[in-house]
Amino acid sequence: MLKLEILRKIIDSKNFTVGGGSAAALAGAMAAGLVGMVARLSVNKNYGLSSEKYNEIAREADSLAEELLLGAEKDAQAFSMIKEAYSLPKESFEQKSMRTIAIQKAAIGAATVPLDNAWRCHKVQELMLLLKGKSNTNAASDLEVARLLSNAGLLGCVLNIEVNLFLIKDENIKVKFQEQINQLRQYS
């Protein structure tokens, strides 16, 4: 039931705890579901891949869909960690120091979750491309929707990584994230 809860939070415009990162992961999950469906609709047909390969693609897509659903929930949790870190007391030097450390840890987590989700969306894109022109033609529109959703998911995740980079003070960590962003943007 948690999976439905994250969707309800995303579409509730009065809920400020779940945002674009969760929505991007959910888009990727929907894309994965469609890829799996198209693969299954292509089994035992002569579209260019073996039934074994279609089943393998479907299983991998199903796994990615579940991982991305969980990733949507993790993104909401990462945002909550940032809010909690900013709400820590800052009266004494020690409190300020602990608060700063907590903000940095939360910011890195809030950038890492969409990074992981972006790579999952990219994997969905790769599976979709394996099926393109080699799957049930009656499901061509479903495959195209999967392409659009996985691209939206990937780009949405990248945007969420970028917004969290501003909170990270360690330049070495920022550079590592930026390298991954640059690589992911090549796939969109």
C-alpha cells in the first residue's frame, strides 16, 4: 500500500514533502512496467528476439520498476532528512557544527538517491531500445510512451541532483556528482 501512498502524495498539491524527484522515479517505474509488458506481448512471436530474451527483458524491467518505486519513497525520505537537518538547533558553536554536518550528510543523500534513480531510468531506456523495432507492433505506442516516461524520469532525476549540489560544500564530492550528471545528460 506504500506504493499507492507515494502516488497520492505526488498528486496532492497541498503535500510539500514529496516532489519532483519522487515523480521522476515514478515516471521511470511506469516506463519499466510498459517495457516489461511489451516484452511479454512479444514472447513466442517472430519479431527478432528469442522468447528467452523477451522474458529476460521483462524480468529486468519488472525489477527496475520495483526499484524505482522504492526510489520514489527514498527520495521523499531524503527530502525529509534535509528538512530535519535544517531544523536542528544552532545556538551554540557545537550545535552549529552538528547542524552543518547533518545538512551536508542530508544533501549528499538527497543527491545520491536521484542519481541512483537516474541510472535506473537509463537502464529502462536501454531495455526499451532493445525492443524498438523488435517487438509486438500492436504495442508500439506503449513502447513510445515508455521512451517518453523514461526520458522524463532521467531528466527529472538529474534536475534533482543538480538542485541538491548547491547545498554540498565539498568540491570533490560536487565534481563527482557533476561528472555523473554530464554522463547522464548524454542519454536524454
